Amino acid sequence: MVIQDNPLGTALRRWRDRVSPLDVGLPVAGRRRAAGLRREELATLAGLSVDYLVRLEQGRAVRPSEQVAGALARALQLETSERDHLFRLAHLPLPGPERIATHIPPSVQRLIIALADQALAVFAADWTLISWTPLWGALIGNPEREPARRYNLVRDTFIHDESFGCVPFTTARGDAAKEAALVADLRATQGAFPNDPRLHALIEECRARSDRFAALWSQDATAGAMGHDRKTFAHPLAGDITLDSDILTVPGSDLRIIAFTTAAGTRAAAQLDFLRVGAVHTSFAP
């Protein structure tokens, strides 16, 4: 049954119809009745069940959570104004400047899709993982295998029993320098977003469960910077892989993009090619 007065469902269908599978890195095979995304494709990209997406589009579900609305906005590549409209239709408070954004602008999404054969991941300002390429998943371990609350680099670093990354690695900078830089970066984020509830909960959890984090946080550390590094992954299939690690920022946004690269013709390049062959398309939207 389709509810006639259903502005949310109407908007979702309109946005879905305008997104080509090629825009989101999906292959186009066989005959398609429409140029846009199929429901199954959008559901996969947003991390939802097809049944729930159908209920949203038909008006049998009208109040998705902030998490679901944000995932749909990213999967549909909505501009910020369109994302806000989606939140209004879903009867949700608009993401304000005092909250850490998890929305990825369409231009950045297109960039990530164009570089889908590289090992890249997009993080929010509190180091919550938002999206990643197939090669990232093949290198680090597919984050979809873990509960959504674990998708955070800070929690992964300091609370090791809840790691979303199943592949261990060492860093050329050393663990102490990496941890100090991460805490200093998080403190700067707290200064920019002092009232963000998710950030507050993350800090309190790490202080309670990690003595190392608590010690660094109590020092009021502001020195150190997250930047270039070299990491060696102990990959169970490809062996030890040493890669350059760089953090890219997006002007006008608090997003961070981590990229793992290596020079062409090296052993590490051959190892990445090996992993690339087996990489499967994934998309995450917590």
C-alpha cells in the first residue's frame, strides 16, 4: 500500500531516479527501466534493508533516524541544502554547525569514486569512519563486519578489544607519537565542537577504558600533528606491506581523507594489485 500524502517518499524516489549507477561507481549491466538507481542499489549503498527503503518510499515509515537520514543523503549524493530538506521531511533536527558533520559533499564523493582503485577512507572530525574504497577494505579488513559503534580511529587505537581493523600494523613514527598526535587532534576538535554529544561520549569512553588515553588527555596535550607516516601492515594474504600514509583535508569541511599509496613497480605495488583483484565494492554510512 502506498500512502498518497508522502513527501518524504516522493523526494527519495525523485533523488534516486536522478543518480546514475555510474555516479556511485556501480557497473551498468543488462536492461534497465530507468537511468537512476534501483531500490536494491540504494539500500546497499546506504546500508539499509530493501524492505525498509520500500516502506520509506511508500510512506509506511516516515520517521527514519538521524543515522539513516545521513546515510541516505550520502548515498544519494545530496547537496547540503537537499540534505537539510531530507531532514525536515523526516521530522529531524537539522545538523547544525555545533555538531560534527558526517555528510560528504557530492564533489568529494565523485573524487573518492574516481579513485576507487586506491586505498582511501573518509573520516569525520572525531575520526569516525564514514566511507571507504574497496581496496581500503581489502587492506585493513572490511569494517562492515563490525558493529557501527566501533567505526572510530580513536577508539580503535586506544581500546584494542573493539578494533574495526582486523589487520595489525606498525607505524614508522612509533605508537607513542601516533597516539599523542591523535589525542592532540581530538582536543582541537573538542575546541571546535564543545557541545557535540557523540564526541563527548567518545572522549568519556576512552578516558574510562584506556589508561594511556586518560594520561594523554590529562596532560592537555596540543603538540603533535596528524600527518605523513609510513605503515607496515601484517596482511594475512599479501604478507607485510609497507605504504605511505597521508591525510588530506577538504577546504570548507572538517572531513579527513586517509590515503595509503606506494611507488609504481615496487613490491608493495604488486601486493596492492593482488589485493585489488579480490576487492569487493562496499560502501558505509553509519
